Amino acid sequence: MRRLALTAALLLSAAALPAAAQEAPPGQRVFRTQCGACHTADQGGRNGVGPNMWGIVGRRMGAIEGFRYSAGIKAEGEKGTVWAEENLRAYVENPRAVLPQGNMPYAGLRNEQQRNDLIDYLKTLR
């Protein structure tokens, strides 16, 4: 009887692990589905097709050494423009409206709640 109770407890706890492991903040889920194919978000992480997003909020545009930014991003960085919450939000919503000559092929994230969640997540990457 005791063995049966122990086995049942182990099976129940094992079944709960995958669900708990999949729980992530909404912004992190948005990042994975909308941004993760091109960007990483790990401290000291590699660049992908797009630059690593660790520390993006407050970072000067075009600041990651060795990454090949578009001319528009480079020019903004040379002017000292940083990725503040406001311009990052606008860029995520419609990259071409913010930087018409940019290289990012992403059409934009139209869902306001997802944008809010994503920005909240990006602000934690410090």
C-alpha cells in the first residue's frame, strides 16, 4: 500500500513538471514566437540574424560590435539615439515606419497587449 502511494505521488509530480516548465511570462512567450527566430536574449549570447537583445532597453542603437546593422540603425547610433521604451515600442509595432531603410524583414507586432508584454520582458533583460 505504501509503495502504491509513493508510486502515485511520483507519477503525479512527474506529470506536473512539463506544465510548470512551460510556464513563462507572457512577454517571454511573445519573444520566443515573434522574435526568437532571429534574435537571442541571453546575457553574453550570440547574435543571430538579428542582434542579441540582452540589454536592449537603454542601449545605443547599433552598439553591438561586429554585428552588421543597416545604414539607418548605424546613423541613429552615431547620433547617440538609444533604444528607449517609446521608440522600441514603435519599432516593434512597425519597423519600416520607424526606420524605412532598415534591414529587418519583420512586418511588425500589431497586437497592443503582446507589444506591452514584449516590452515589459525586454526591460528585464539587464
